[in-house]
Amino acid sequence: MLKSTLIILIVIFGVYVLIGFLFGLYFIFKGAKQIDPLIAESKFSVRLLLFPGTIATWPFLITKIFKK
């Protein structure tokens, strides 16, 4: 019982991270410009620093992008 629950939680976490990774790629190249126009003038290394945070908080960022 505990083993199957743990497997389900790991799969859910993996799907969350995978979606976050894919959204992070979109966010680095296009999505960040929609939320903050000044990011278009920044270097790629600055956007790369945003990538881990984007993976973790993608549900909040996706709502901000679609509201605009």
C-alpha cells in the first residue's frame, strides 16, 4: 500500500517537473517578454537564471501569461 502510494506521488511529481521544464523553455524564449517587456533587452544568461524558478512555479506564471 505504501509502496504504491509512493510510486503515484513520484509519478505526479515527475509529470509536474516535466510540464514545468517544457513551460520553462517557452517562458525563457517568449513568455517572459509578455509579463515583463524589459526582459527582452536582457542577456540570455539572465533568462537562464530564471529557468529553475520557472519550473517550480509554472502554474502561477502560466496564469499570468494567459491573463494578458
